[in-house]
Amino acid sequence: MSSVLYDVPGPKARRVSLIGSVVGSLLILGLLAWIIMTLAQQGIFEGRRWAIFTRADVWSLLGNGIGATLSAAALAAVIAFPLGLMLCLLRISDLAVIRIPIRVVLEFLRGMPVVLMMFFVLLVFGTNAFIAVVAGLVLYNAAVFSEIIRAGIQSLPKGQREAGLTVGLTSFQSRMIIELPQAVRRMMPSLVAQLVVLLKDTSLGYIVAYGELLRAVQVMADFLGPAFLFPIFFVAAAIYIAINICVSRIAVWIERRGTKKAAGGVAKAEPEPIEAAVP
Amino acid sequence: MDAILENLPLYWEGLLRTLFLSTVSGVIALVLGTLLAAARVSPVAALRGFSMTYVEVLRNTPLTIAFFFAAIVLPRLGVTFDQFEVAAIIALSAYTAAFIAEAVRSGVNSVPVGQAEAARSIGMKFSQVLSLIILPQALRTVIPPLINILIALVKNSSVAGAFFVLELFGYGRQLANAYGDQVLAVLLGVAFFYLLLTVPLGILASTVERKVAISR
């Protein structure tokens, strides 16, 4: 491992670094040990608390929770993406009458907490929790997708659109046939990163009483007794985080693959990794 | 409309608490995030590994789970707080720090190699290279994304409303229950106050982006 930030370590620096590593690891291990000791004093590791995971109904409840989480996320993503494309086309329309109101709406949607939108749909339209969760996710993520794709279209060289118009395509045809495909491909890493955000945000369904994974944890803990809260929470959180890490890995993989193929071969792709990482 | 006007003091209190949560967690997250980013590029392998694991896990943890842990699981484990604000601040700053660490790290990577090489060639140590040469430039380039993360933080603080903290969203929920016939107005009022915080920050981000942009 060499870095431009420090010299290739000599024997002395290596020794210091090794000592640092050992001390650092010991500190972290010590902290972990302390946490485990504290937990053990609370009786967290008693077998009976974990024995619930041998029961099929616990797993079926957890499974239902995961199913609810994933189905809300999938439906929201499937609706939000086309909607985002459409909003993006309207947002960059040549007509100010369309462009400006859409811009205001997008700014409004992006400046709003997702949970507030879910709550809004739930109460104002009196829908069930599933529709509220999906609607909240769709509204917010369509706005974000639209902004990402817009950034992609604006990063294209001007010549793309000019060439399209020159060969006689209408403005709309040029957007659809020439610009959008390139923009979407270029922005793939950001789009997939946003999918991770969407998946994470389904957990907000807990707040509007949608029966997703975290709600399932709460229900089981209420039913089985507080002693089981930690084991169930621990397993559910691990499952949630594992799913998210998998999707994030796919995003990273697409990003690598994208840069290798240089997204359509025009200019260098600059998929703003920093912007994409906004929670 | 009456519901909003009658309860303006509550909205105001909620706004202040949202602002308080965001500011305190923002400052903690900035410090923690910068330290994590420094650890991520340091020569000590254990620090690198720790920082990498922390960022990877926290970035992929839904915020609601972080809140659930801090506000419901921790008290059951014997870590109790006098006020739920503390739990909210722990959850928000631990979560946001991971994103700030990533942003600062990409800022460090954006500083030209020559800067670090020049610093090393005049005999600076790693800590000096980082604190005197690299970080000041890196932080400057990442100000706009950092502001975006802070905007997200303001919006994320709304989750605290569901975990026993009465901030803007928390009061919104209370008022929506109390004024069943004016839900639309009550919630639009909450939305308005959120926009009051996020829109100026967004404008600030784009202005700063133009001002501090370093042409390389």
C-alpha cells in the first residue's frame, strides 16, 4: 500500500505504524469487549433469548417484514423512474410556461422530508399505509431522478443535440433518441446509488405504521416481551444492512464498468460521486 | 388556516428544535466525519480498516434503524438518557458522519498529487501534509456537497419526531391529530417551515459552488 500522502515507510516508520496498528486494534477490540461484557451483564447472551430463532413463526414474521420492505421499494422504483424521466423532459422544456412551474414543484419536493410526504398522503388522502409509503417514496425519488438525469443531459457535449436537430429530428425526438439514452447511461452510478437511498427510506414506513421489517421487530418485541427486543432487532438490522450493502456493491460495480467503457464514448464521464452520496 | 395561526408558537418551537438538532448533530458529524476521513487515508492499517468499516456499515443503515437503536434499544440495555434529544443527536450525527467522511475523502482525492508530493519533498510528516496542505484544499472543494449533506440532515431530523422528540414533524403529528378537519393546512404549514430551512441552504450551496470553484 503506497500513497502520495506519506513516504514509503522505512524500517522505523514501519515499526511505529505496526505498533499503532496493534494499539489501535487493541483499543477497538477492548471497546468491543466492553460492549459485549455490558450486554452479557444484561443477560443478552442467554440461550433462551436467542432460541426464538429456532421458531418458524418468528422467521415467517421477519420474512413478511422483508417482503413488505422490498415490495414497497420495488414498486416505488418502478413508478419513480419513468416519472422522473418525464419530469426531467418537462423541466428542460423550451417553453418557460412548462419549465418554471415544474422547477418550483421539483424544488418543493426535494426540500421536503420523505416521512412528511408519506404522512401527508396517509392523512390527507386517507390511503392505507402501503400506498402512503409508495407515494411518498415516488414523489421524492422522481424529483431526485429527474435532477440526476438533467445533470446527465447537461453534461453531454452541445454537439449531440445540435447534430440531432440538424438531421431534422424535432426537439422532442432529439431528447428521446439522442440525449436521454446517453444521459441515463452516464448517470447510471448515481441512479443506482439513489436506489439504495430509496431502499433505505422504506424504513420510514415504520413511522406511518406500515408493516415493514422494523415494524415487524417492534410487533414481535411487544408480543414476546422486551427481553427479546435486542436479539430480534440485531438480526433484523443485520438483514437490512446486508441487503443495502449488496445493492451498494452493485452500484460500485456498475460505476467501475461504466468508467471502463467510458459511457458511450463521448467525453469523460463525470458521474459526481459526491452528489450521489447524499443521504 | 386557523389551525396554523393559532399554533404559530408551537410551529416556532418546533422549528427551533429542528434547528437545534440539526446544528448540534451537524457540528459533531463534521468533526467526526473529518477525523474518519483522515483515518481512512492514514498510514496506520488499523485506523484505515476501522474507518472503512464504519463508513460502509453506517452508510447502508437506514436512519430509522439508527434511531430505533438509539431511542428504544439502548435504554433497554441500560443506557438511559434524560432527554430523547440526546438519542436523536447520537443517531443523526453517527449517521451523517459517514456521509461527511465519504465527501471529505473524495475531496482529498481531488487534490492534485503534486500538492502532497511538494509537501513531502520539503520534509513534512503525514500529519503536517494532511492538516496544512491537503485538508484545507479538500474541504474547500467539498463545501457544496457538504451543504447538500447538511440539507439532508435537516430533512432527516424529521425522523426524530417519530422517536419522542417534539420538533417540527413531531408537532405536526400532534396538530394533525388535534385538528382532524384541517390536516391539509396543518401539514402544509409544516412543509412551509421545512422549506424555510432547506431552500435558503440550497441557494447557499449553489452560490458557494460558483464562488469557491477552483479551476484546475
